[in-house]
Amino acid sequence: MSPTQAVDAPITGADWVEQVHELARRRNAVVLAHNYQLPEIQDVAHHVGDSLALSRIAAAADAETIVFCGVHFMAETAKILAPEKTVLIPDAAAGCSLADSITADELRAWKAEHPGAVVVSYVNTTAAVKAETDVCCTSSNAVEVVESIPADREILFLPDQFLGAHVRRVTGRDNIHVWAGECHVHAGINGAELTAKAQADPEAELFVHPECGCATSALYLATAGAVPAERVKILSTGGMLDAARRTGARSVLVATEVGMLHQLRRAAPEVDFRAVNDRASCPYMKMITPEKLVRSLREGTDEVHVDPELAARGREAVQRMIAIGRPGGGE
């Protein structure tokens, strides 16, 4: 098989990994894959993780080119943190329903209604929204970021309503205004499904992402005693991996996008990880295929550009978050 034929018809397995890594060497590129990507994309990537952790790897990498296998806002964040590098995404149409739930114009209008409020944006936002933001946050440090803001300051928290509700509940602050956005995949993992699965496996631990529509139900189950409180864990994707390596449970019910199961099973193969909703698959995350990754490495498609002025303002919001602490665990 010639090199051209191999590139045109990528396969999984050792040959596939060798193809991708050889193309990456030729382009002086590093391949990054989000935890929700297809398993074969995760297995071939140089680094797998959440969006912010990967963006920080991109900024620190010696490679001239970053190939970001994720959704578009993630590749934008990598470009914001590494403006001197070429950032490619194998499919530019890979969007995000959560990032799309608020525009920069909508945020400016919201800010006008609350002059003096501090804008806290989840990293799952576009570059244009980050540029209108005072400080970013991740799902793992959102509480810490909010607690760093003086108690008498109003806060505009965006765009995820479930993460915002979680932050409001934990901090006890009543001056947090929460944008009514959501990830359609996480929002679809509901409390009834979680309750039924938990009742069917009362010994299982629950790993619940705070973007999920079932996060409140998980805490209710713990409060009501239906599930021991120590078995209910509200976690970012990075937090789930850490918890997986430490768990003594034989089974874990996971409430997040199903791509996460691949990394969890690799981290703790002796544990039975099962999705609360096995239909919780993000179609945008699954748009990046082996064929598209090979084409991106071979042809340089699709390059991600961020206006330098927007990038500079967005970078400040991310750097303020990093200065507060615990910046890992992007979603």
C-alpha cells in the first residue's frame, strides 16, 4: 500500500496510529482530542482531555501546528492561548449548542441591564463572548471563581443554567443572575433516568456532570437517603477521571456525554462504568472522523482564526481565572 493510499483510506489499529503520527511529524503538529471524541480519535491523539487542559497543552507545546479534535469554541480557545501557532480543526462545522446559546450582542445587552455586574463565563463560549467577559471559569472551579468576587457585587453567570444553579446552590449567593443556556446533550440526561438506574444498582457510585439536567435530582437522592451521600459526586470530566482512579466501587453510573466512558474505562478497567443515558451522544463531537483527521493533517484544513483584539481580551479573562487557582478540568 502506498503512503497516498494509506492516507486516503485510514484504518484503525497500529497502522492507523502510525499513519497519523507520521503525518503529524511532517507538519510539526500535535493532535489533541477531547474526552467526548470517537474512541478511535482519542486513541490516536497525542493528548486527550478537557478543552481548557488541552488548550494549555497547545500553548506549551513545541509544535507549530495544533490539530484540535473537538468543537469549534475549543479550537478558538487554543488559538487565544497560542496566537502564534496554526490551529486546525478537522471539521469547521463542529459547533456547540451551549456555546451558541449566547452571542456577544446578547451579552452586551445583558450587561447594560446590570451595570457594574461581574461577568463570569464558562469556558464553553465563543471567543467573541470571552472578549466581553471579566473572568472565565470551568465546571471544576466555577464555585471558587464566584467566591473570589466580593459578596456585594452582582454576577452575570453564563451560559449554562444547570452549572449556574449548582454554583448558586453551593455558594448561597442570591445576587447571581444565570443565563438560560444549556448543552442539549447534558440537559437531556434527566432525573427520572438517574433515579431508575440508581434504584436498580443501589451499590453504584454516581458521577454527575454539573451541566446535566439531573444534577439536582442526584443531590436530592443523596439528601433523601435513597443513595448514600458519599456515593454522589458532582464532577467535571477531569474530576471524573481522578475519581475513577480512586474509586473502590465495582460499578459507576455516569451522567455526561457517552464519549467519556472510553477514558473512564481505560483509567479503571476493573470498574463497570455505565451511562445514565446511553443516547447522550453529541453529534457535533462525533463529526470528526479518522478520514477528516487525516485530511486535516495532510491538507491543513480547517484553520481557525480569531481576531487579535478579541483574542487579547478573551485571553485576559482566561488568565484571570488561572490566577485564582485550580484552572484544570475545563468541562
